[in-house]
Amino acid sequence: MLLVKNASQLITLRGGIRRDEYDLGIIDDGAVLIDGDKIVEVGTTRELRGSAEAEIDATGRVVMPGFVDPHTHLIFSGTRENELYIKLQGKTYLEILKMGGGILKTVRMTRAASKEELKEEAKRRLDYMLANGTTTAEAKSGYGLDYENERKILEVINEIDHPVELVPTFLGAHAVPPEFESSGEYIEFMKEVIPKISHLARFIDVFCEKGVFNCEESKEYLETGKRYGLIPKIHADEIEDIGCSRIAVEIGAISADHLVKTSDENIEEMAKGNTIAVFLPATPYMLLSREYARAREFISLGIPVALATDLNPNAYTESMQMVISLAITQMRMLPEEAIAASTINAAAAIGMQNRVGSIERGKQADIIILDAKNYQQIGYHFGVNLVEKVIKKGKVVWSR
């Protein structure tokens, strides 16, 4: 057995998903006892001292659940740093897409890459994620946009060998590829692809947006996925509010992600359902935008909120610590809200809150130790990696 002891603050996040109260369940001078890959006891160091053969001394450190990243586009080939220059010249995301850049540029490079090449690129990103404290992540397809390459990406997600635990999402409806004349035609094609790949994914996602896929097309596609056992997610209200968050509630999506442009009316609609709001502040940051999702309005209505990196060639970061800092400074989230949104609520956004996202007896031992005296330093001490050790399934898998 392994004992992590003497934590200045042990952030347990016990008690499930946060909606109104964002209590972190802190134990001062905390300790965690691990047997195999499971947490068996949680308490003070005095209570648990001497109960294990191996010990890790976390004196002066914060101990907390590993970060859960519930929205990533992990699998892609190539990068798009040149587009930052285009943005600086005033071009918008959708204008770059129409120029053949953006998603479509990444599609061309990803289609040309082999499975082994995609695995090697993804492993480098996963190494950064792990070193920055992420222990579980969702990973989407979406840069294939045909049957063969979408399947290739999902197979890579399922086959990749890395300590970061991955949950696969089928994002076939990410953009309209050049070989199709209309979004409606492409959605009809994707509805035929869904039964062929449904065994390779847990979730299904769509980029519901003006100029990409409208609400009706998105709903048809997600409903088809539901018939084949896939759980809906939706890219909603990122650039314009065309009612995508409302579709998320109607269809019972587990999460609606982005939500930068969501109207007051549609935020109120989300409060009537159980859909989790996933905010991706690194995206407007890299779009050179000053407009972020209105986290305070969502939180005030009791809508559970989560945070994610949106790791992709447009918002290229693997760091949930960076995302927490942006959420605090740009979205006015309190530190405890941002931490819960990166752990237990993020786990709920991928249906894993009963296994990861908190430090509780019987849960998987996914734990990080941070060079911080208290939780308020997370997000405050920015631009550095505070993680000293990462424990995944009871084993130390990364150490500074």
C-alpha cells in the first residue's frame, strides 16, 4: 500500500458534482491511503500514519485529484501557427475556414498521416498533459471527415498506450469537406457512417454553428448517434447563437461546449435540463477575442460547469493549469469553482464522475501533488507547471 501524507491541503472534492456550492472538501494535514489502483482511506495524517509500506511526504504541498480534460481534439497531424499571423491581420475563424485553412488544412495533413505517425504526435501531447497534471481526457475524431480516416483516428484513440486515460468521441460532423457540396448532403453521409464506427466511440459530437451545421442537421446527426448507443455532446454557441445550446437540452446531451455567445434565454433553458456547460477559455484567447463565456450567469442559475483545454491546432495547449488561470482572470470564476470544474465536474462531462475526479474511498487513485501551499495559488501562480508528482491508478507515473 502507498500513503500520501502531510498535505498542507488535501482537496477531496467528495460529495459529487458541484452546482450551487463549490466546497472543495479540504482536509488540512491530509493523507490518502492507496491499495493497488484504488483509494481505500482518506483522512488526516494523524489518522492514517504508519498504515502503508511506502510513503510520499507532501509537506507544504496541495494534494488533489488529477485534472480531467473533457474536450480535446488530441489526434491530428501538423500545426497551424501561420494562422496566428492571419488572425493578427483581422481575419475571423470562419473566414480562415473558407480560405481552406483552419479545420480543412488539418484534415488534409491528418488524412495523409499513418496511424503510427498520429500515435507518435499524440503521445508527445499526452506527455505534456500528464506532466501538467491531466490524468483523464476525452479525445475526439473530426480531422478525417470521411469513413476511412474518421475510423483511423478513432482506432488511434483506442489503441494508444499512455498513462493518460482516454475516452473517445466521434466528431464526424466537424466541418464540410471539399468533396461535398452542402452540409445537408454531408450529414446524410455521416448518418450512414455512424453505425460502422459506433463501437469505437462512447460519445458523438457536432460543430453546430452558422456556416457549418445548423440546428436541424445537428439534431438529426446526434439522434442517429443515440440510436446506435452514442451519448450526445455538442459544440454550441461558439461564434454565433443559433440555438445550439437549446438543441443540447432537447436531445439530452451530456455537455454543451464553448457557449461564448449563449443568450440569457438559452442559458435559462439550459438550467431546466441536466446538460453540463463546458467552457474552453483557451479558444477565445487564441482567437484574439476579448469575449469569453459568461460563467457567472451559468453558475448563478445552478448549471454545472466544467473546464477543458480544447487542445487542437488552433488552441494549442495541453495545460489545464493555464485554463484554470484564464477561467479565473477572464471569466471571473472563483478559484474553487475553477478547480471543481477541472476535476469532478469535468469527469461528469464525460460520464466518469463515479470513478475519477475526486479523492474518495473506492475511487480510482488518480492524484496529483502540487508545489502550492493552498488551492488559491492554483491559477494565481501562472505560466509555470506547479505539478511535482502524478499518480495514476495508484502508481507514480510522472515526477519532476
